[in-house]
Amino acid sequence: MRRGWTLLLSRANFNLQAERLVSASGSGKEQEGVMVHCLNSIAAVSKNMGIGKNGTLPWPPLRNEFKYFQKMTKTATKEGKQNAVIMGKRTWFSIPEQSRPLKGRINIVLSKELKEIPKGAHYLAKSLDEALDLIESPELASKVDMIWIVGGASVYKAAMDKPVFQRLFLTRIFHDFESDTFFPEIDLEKYKLLPTYDGVPVDIQEENGIRYKFEVYEKNI
């Protein structure tokens, strides 16, 4: 589910739900004259860290939260470039067919089983590392601004375990929901909660009786 997309995007009325985002300031850091992309993971998590149930979100649709996801993942910081969204196969297929691909973004699907690029997707990679190599290739290096990991759980974990500069954009939902898919444990020795972040509201939000808050964590190397 902001994971699998299963985690993120299968949400009862996808036209309200289909996406979420933040205008993150900067797509990476420069190391020894070489631009290194920042990995941005985005997910909504319940109080019990659930992100999915039966291939959809465990909670009712939250219109404004979806708009946030949309804004964050779609807004590029460099003119003429697009952001890339990386997701697992189950996340991809949990998105209603009419809403695939996520518009205005380069959609990369991860799968070891698929032999051909899924209809609507832009690229297929066998692993997160292969997807990141693709983004750094001559074909995409000049086209991609920010990289967003949007699910599922195993893809989040693979990203979070990488020793690179990265951010986690979490929507903390202050309620427990029955779930069968969970966000990976966050190592708070490595990931530090930022007090504020440009474009991210600081106040507690409420929709349909559900309270939540946007948080941004940063991992430096």
C-alpha cells in the first residue's frame, strides 16, 4: 500500500485516491562532482504499521491524503524532467487498469517473473538495484528528477536498507486497522524525524473521523 501498492493505490474509489506526493526540495546530493539521487519512499501507515489488507488500503478513502501523495510524487524540481515511481508487481496490478500508468511520472515495475513490460508501464526491472541502474543509464539519466518508492513492503525494505541518502514520507494514521501487509521497521538511529519540511503540512489532519499527520524522516550517509 505511500506501499505494496497494494499498499498504496488500490483504494476503493481510485479516482479520488490514485496518488499522493510532496514537493521535495532537491532530488539528490552531489558527491565528488557526481549527482547521487536521493531515494524517497512514501507510504501511509496505521498505528499498528499496517499498509495493506487484501490488496487494498485498510482504511476508508482519505481524499486529501491522496492529493498529498499525488502532489509529492508528481512534482519535479527541475524543468523538463519527470519523477520516477518504482513499485513491485503486485502494487502495479493493484492499480485499476484505467489508472495505469501513474500519469506524469516514469513508471518502473519490479518483477523477477514477468518477461515483458506490463501494459501501460514504461520499464521493467528485476530488482531495485537494476531499476536504479536503469535510471542512471544514458537513456534516463537526463530525464529523471526525483525517485519515489511507492510499494510494496519488500521494495520499501530494499530501499531503506541501502546505504544512500534518503527520505521517508510517512502519513501516520492515528488508528489501528486490521492489516496483512506492514511497513518495515524504521531504525530511528539512522532515520531522523525532521521538525518541518517545505510543502508538508505540520498540523494534524482529519477526514471521515480519521486523524493523521504527515511526517518526513531523513537518513544521511
